[in-house]
Amino acid sequence: MVQHRICPHCGKEILPKRFEKPEPRKTGTFKHFDKFWEEYPRKVAERVAKREWKKKHLDKRYKVVLRALAKQKEAGLFILTDKMRGCPLASTWIEKELWKGPVAVKNSLWENEK
């Protein structure tokens, strides 16, 4: 049988440690996710991308992410082909932290063959 103690100062019941509720996990927010979603070229699986955004706490550094996305789009990293096969899902792009990678440069060999 578990013995409950009473606090001598306030009179509240003191529970043993094993009965205390754990503090909720700190998770991020998705306040700025909509800005990212507007810019990202492949609009598939928004809910999963939103979950990854929150898990990685990207609201704190959303400006860096949006800047990297714009640079990668300008560099031609997101190839807009049939069914967007050259473009990763937004959730994958966030999960693998592809905004940190080097910006892809267009292959100059293909451009010279014209």
C-alpha cells in the first residue's frame, strides 16, 4: 500500500516519484510552415511534412530553410518532370536536412552540347 504524505506548509498531498506525471515533451511549432509549403514545389503529404517540421524545430530557423530552398530552386535542383520524380517529398527534404547540403549546380556539360 502506498503511503501518501501531506505537505506541512500547504496541506497538499505529496505523491511518490513513480506516481508523478512526467513533464510533456517539448516539441516545436509550425507557425512558419505555411510559408515553406507555399514555396516548396511538390505539394504531397503536407501532414507528414508538418510533423517533420515540428519535430526538427524549424520555426526557430525558418529563414535559413527558406533561403536554402530558394537557392536550390534557382540552381535547378528540383527538376520538374512528369509526376515530379526529380523532386523529393517535403517530408524527406526536411527529415534528411537537405537544406544544409551544398546547392546543386547545373551540369555545364549538358549546356555546352546545344
